[in-house]
Amino acid sequence: MILKVEQLKKEFADKVVFEDVTFSVTKGDRIGIIGVNGTGKSTLLHILAGTETADAGTINHPNDYRIRLLSQTADYPETSSVMEVLLSGKTPTIEVLRRYETARLALEHDPSNEQLLNRLLVAQTEVDAAGAWDTESRLKMILNRLGITDIEAKIGSLSGGQRKRVALAEALLDEADLLLLDEPTNELDAETIAWLEGQIREYRGAVILITHDRYFLNRVTNHMMEIANGAAYFYVGNYESFLEKRAERRERATSMEEKRQNILRRELAWLRRGAKARTTKQKARIQRVDALQEQSFGEEDESLEVQVGSTRLGKKVIEAISVGQRFGDRVLFSDFNWLFGRKERYGIVGRNGSGKSTLLAILAKQLDPTSGEVIHGETVKVGFYGQFAEFPNPERRVIDEVERIAKVITTLDGQEITASQMLEQFLFKPEAQYKPIGKLSGGERRRLKLLTILMEEPNVLFLDEPTNDLDTETLSVLEDYLESFPGTVITVSHDRYFLDRTVDRLIAFEDGQVVTYHGLYTDYLDQRTTPQAVAPKKEVVREKKTAPKLTYQEQQDWETIEERIARVEERLSSEEQELSSAGSDIGKVNDLYKMIERSKEELDALMDEWTRLSEKVEAVEAAKRD
């Protein structure tokens, strides 16, 4: 099967977003789309999915070709349950599973109803015939890896991040011929992103994706599409290969433009010398000059510049003294002590919900801790870049929002530039500067928010998931800026590439404990997933003076836990085999189903306990070595 796109064009008002976009998609293609915010990346995905129309061009594919889009926002009925959403697909296996689940729930409410029992038996036979039990197992595996534990939860009770995960699970289960993913790694932790990489690589159809995660792009793509200045450029290979080939293309374009300019200068000089008669030869040369003037090989690269200054920062920056936070009975962290110095770069990492953003807000004094205190130095001037680009007045024009802060600013090199010039450096062309903020794309609003924060000239930057909705070009320049930023940077992020480039120390949330690591984030992740690997220097951020040790019970549990895990795994395998051969005995099927669920819960609990104990054993061994 193949999808063909020919001469696609899209424009909004008087602006051409892109035109003459032509490409094809075959099975196994993994195409990454990049370009600065506002170039039409998400618009292109929506046109391919049929949720938006193009102004010109065609999209052709076989009648039975199925396309599935995962957009940046998940829109589901508030009263639907997670399971109802996941079983709403139209694939044959999902449809039979939906009928089976509907029949099972109906029978649970009326166990003595013979008609409902027969309906369930028919549905089970359909599942057997379609081989859909594997789909059900995969569904539960995907939910487990995405951290969705309550399949009966209503969509209305879920957070935005949880809804995005439900949408991702539904998209992966859909088994479409073409899967379109718009920022699929947003709000996923590093372990889940690594798992998603494997899912994308193994996906049976084709995938086109937009993401700011450059490691993710590099590991899953085999083609790249760049949208720039209204045109689309295609490259074979992953993100690393794309960077090399784009540089070569731009060098060729520059060389050709220089050659064109040289020819144009010679032709103009000849014409200016004048000929006494307007000969045919002269007319031809005039036509040639006109053609050369219209032609251009140069690219007006949209490259963001960051030249904002920073106020002076004294010796004392931020000190956290016995800081703790709890919500009700849940303790996020406690007794956190740290002294942050000048020009230091910290990344706060950990699983979703562990307390990273909460700690960042406390350190920035945007949230009071439930215990302890945070002390800022007298010269500290905070710039806080949060997850949401919120503006109090969306009707205000872009230029007015910036001029509200300053009409003229002084750059790092001492130059004075106007608010309008600063906006142009942040890729807001003159016509865009007079747009209402509410009319900007999500990425453009994020870029504007970043500009307004930097224009305040902070000397301590707090960044909460700064890479969300920012394009790779903007991220690259932001990383360069942070490298030369004279102040202190503390950031929460799951973006491995961004963290590797911008921080040299990590504050990590690990099972309720806060620790610090020196070194790259990828080294830290390798150490976490491969215990035998050499780990970066680790320091527990607690004032506990006693060396860690195992209790008698913990020692006993550690010696037997692997054997207990093996027994449960063997029992679970036996129960699943018995279920596959249970036939139409509904009583036996239901009993086995409950037994399997109990075994899985027991296995999950044992694996969590093994993780806890192994980390404690490692800490004990490290203390002995020290």
C-alpha cells in the first residue's frame, strides 16, 4: 500500500504556509517532520488525516488505506471510561473485543440472565476466532507501560497528561496503515519514551511524526522532511544524517547564489555601458538579466537569535533548608537541603508525579513548602518559564505585550535594540507582530513567552519542561544561549538531548528519595537501567548521618525474592495457557480471568519490591566501599 501527496498547498489569510509539497509514503517508512513553529507541521498532519483541507494539491491512497492521527490534544466524551475509549476503534480485533467486554459487563450486572450468558459465549467464540486475546494482552501491556492503572476511570477525572497517554494507547492499538503522531513524547518520562521508541520501530505500518525530542528522532526515523520558507525538503536517513545533508544542501545553495550574483553583476555592467542600437542580442541579454533577478538559490533561513542581557548575580544564590512538601497524607519529598551556586546548571528528573515541578516552584518561591524554607540571595532575579504559555490578555497584540516590558533593551554585547527588532530575532515577522496573542499557534505562544521572560533580564532561570511545543531550531539556539548565560539555571525536563547539552548536575527523584548525580543525563539513565554499569558520582541529598543498612526482614526478603518472582511468573504462564484452552465454559473463563489479574498484581508488587531492595543493597555496598 502507498500514499501519494502531490503539490499540496495551504495558506491562511494572505500567508502561504507551504506549497508544492510532494512525497509518497510506503510501509515501513518512519518520517520525522521538523521546522520552526508556525511553518505548518501540525497543519500538514491534519490535512493528511482529513481533519483539515488543503487549498491545492491531491492525496491519493487505496480505499482500504487507514490513517490515524494522534494530535497534541485529546478530545473524548467526559463520561466515557478509559476502556470504552480504547475499545472504540474500528479494527476487527478491537470490534470483537468491544462486543466481548460489553457482554461481560452486562452479565456481571445480571449473572442469572441466560440470554446474556449466551451472548457472552458467542462473543468469546468470536474473540477466539479472530485471535483477539493477543490484542487484549497488548492493550493491558500498553496501559501498564503508560502508567494507566484504572481502566474504569472516567475521562473527565483524568489530567491532561493522562488523557494524552490514553490517546497514545488508543493510537498504538489502532494498527492503521499510516500513524501520524504530533509531539507524542510530551508529558512522558524518559523510561516511557524509551519504550515508545521500540513501539514505533516495530509498528507494522508507516509513521509520520513531529517531535522536539532529537534523540527520539534519531533513533526511530529513516526519512526526514524539513518545512522551511513554504517549501518541503526531503532527506533519506535519521536526524543525524539530516543535519549533515541539510548543511551540504545549504552550502550548494549558497555557492549557486554567489555564482548567480556574479553573473548578474557582469550582465548589468554590460548593459550600463550601453549599446547604440537595441539589437536582438541586447534584448536577449536584457531578458537574461530579468530572469536572473527573479531567480534565487539563496535561502532566507529563519534562525532565532537570543541576545538578551542579564543582571549581575551575587555570591549567594539559593539555599534550600530542610524543605519538604506533602499533599494530604502523601509525602512528595522531605528534608531537602542544597546550596545552589552561581553559573551552575541543574536538571530535575524523575517519573511523572514524583514532585519535580513542585520542587521547582518551591525553589522559585512560587509555592510555599509544607516544611523548611528557601532563601534567595539579595541580587537574585528570577525568570520562570512554565509548562503553559499563559497570557492575561489574549486579545493584546504581540508587539504590545513585548513593549509592555520594554520598548528598548540592551543585549549581551551592549547593543540597544527595539522591541520590534527583538521580535524579528524571535522569528515574528512584522505582519505577525500585530496579531492578537490568541491567534498564535501553541509553539509561537511558547516562543513569545520565552522572549518576554528573557527580556526581564533574569539571573536565575527556572525552566519547567521548556522543550514542550518548541521546535528543534529554537531549542538549539536556546541551548546555545544557556551555555553562555552568566547566571544559574534549574530545569525540569524529560528531554534527554536538551539535558545533556545544558546541565552538568542532576537532582533526581528516586522512590521518594532525592539524590544528586554529576554527569550527563544519558549516563544517569544507563546506570539506572543497567545496575552493573559504572555510575556517575552519587550523593544522597539528606542529612542522615547513619550508614544505610538492611533490616533483618529486608535481608531475608532479598535472599528469596527472585525465587518468589519466578514462581509467580510460572503460575501466571500456566493460568494464561489454561485460559486459552478454556473454550466456552464461562464460569471457568471468569475464574481464570480473575486469577490472572491477581497474579499480575502480585507480580507487579514483587517487581516493585525487588527494585526497592536492589537499590538499597546497592547503597549499602557503596557505603561499605566508602
